[in-house]
Amino acid sequence: MSSRTAPRFSTRELQAAAAAPEAGRFSSTITHTETTAAVAEGTQPVRDEPDGIIGGARFLTATSTVSPGSTPLVRVRAANAGAGASTIALALADAADLAGLRTRVLDAAAPVWSGLLGATVTELGAADGWRRGRRGAGVLLDRVEKSIQVAEEVPSPRSVHGVDLTVLDAGWSMRELAAAPTTWVATTPAQVEVPVTRPHGLALSQTEAAPAHLEDHLNADRVVVVVVGASRWSDRKFATAGHLLRTLHLREGVLFAPLPAAKAMPGLGPDPLPKQLTTPSQRLLERITTITGPLTASRTCKKRRHT
């Protein structure tokens, strides 16, 4: 007998599962795709969740097969300590929700360091090392359930289908990710990389120490830097900016979240984020869609394929 802990389901999930056979929403086979490129929708399906209402949000699950890379993945990471990466990741998900996009946030931080522990409105249970919750009309938030010590211990993501965008809050410093070269958190291909930094000398210099693979993304215009605590670029404030930031600035790849520099980032609870964050996150979403293309494309393709 397997010692694996049986997954827990919410009441809504059980009700939807019971209704699925009658509606003809089931699959006779489950296939597994062992590739890091499938992280956007989960690398190892836990179960084939039926098409229906999950915690109040609708997610299409017409098949249990995980399709590699079918959902755009945006990786948000802190370029320096205290940059506010989790805040930007959550603000991006909220902006996508307001735009009618179904979004999954993967919070890869160890629970003790997570900034998103209290960000859900409804808890949906835990399975395979992840605790899932809902926020807004169409945001699923997956957080690491158990205590971990290094990034390589972050479990493979749970399966989910029918999302338009996956936002990965890397949750570990660039130095910690560099020391864990095999973790999916760092190696999974992302359509857009979003380093988050602050507008002062040390933070800007640490931003330049970004992983080498960001250079390839930079050349392909797939890096968007968010500067928290500044409203615009000024030669005086960004005098210490290096090649990465200056190149991105010329390409309009630097965005700003103009919070007062001395003000602490707000606590991330279930309530909507302040307007100071929602407006910049909407601009970030617009920038991302210029890179990925329309984020509803994958949903449209799935509907046509299973009609």
C-alpha cells in the first residue's frame, strides 16, 4: 500500500466531480508529461479536475493531459532583498483577473519566507506539497505547504487546466537559485522574466548581477524590470544603472511602481491592493501581452479542440 497522503478536496470540488460524468466531462486516460516546460500547467497531474466551478472560479479541464508550454509563464523574482517581488506578482495576477483572465500564481518560497500566505480569500485544500487557495473571480494561488530549506526542495507544481496565465513568484534570491541549478523554479522556460528592484545604488548594482540566461531574454526583448519606489527614469537617480537597465530603458522595458521610497510595502492580505499598485500592474500586463500575444489564445484553442 502506498504511503502517499491522499489529496484533500473542497466541497465545491467534490460537487463538481459528482456532476461531471452526467455532463460527459471526463477523460478515460491520464498521461504524464515529464518535462520542465510543462510547469505552466503542472508537471505531474494530481487528478483530472472536472470542468466546472472551483471555489467560485471557472476553470476548463476538458482533458487530463498536460500540454507542455501551452500557458504563458511569467517569472517574477527579486533582484535584491526587499524589492517587493511577491507584491508585484500578486498585483499582476489581480490585474489579469480584472481583465477577465484566469490566472494561477505559483508561490515557490519556503512558507516561513512567503509574502503570500494570507493573500487568499478561500482555501481549497492541500495536495502533493502545495496548498491551494482562491483570490478574486479567477485567481488560483498555490503555495508550498511544508517547510523546506533550499530551492531544490520546492515540489513539482500541481496540475491545473484552463488558465490563461501562470505567474511564478520565484521566492528565492538570485544567489540561492544560482546555487540550485537543477530546480525547476530557475530552469523552467519563461516567456517573460520580471526582475523587481528598488531605485538606489546597491539595488541597481545587484540587478546587473542577474543570471546569465537573462541576457538571452534581453536580446529577445522578453525582460521587463519593475522599479518599486520610483515614478520615472531620471539620469540622476539611475546614475549607477548598468548595461541591463539602460538597454531595457531604451526599449521601454523598465516600468515603475511609484510608492514613496520610505514607505513599507503593504501587507498582502485578501483585500484588493491599493491603486498605487493596480495601475502599474495593469501597465505590466499590457507590456507582457505585447511579448506573449493575446493571453486568451490558449483558452480559445482548447475550446475549439474539444468542441
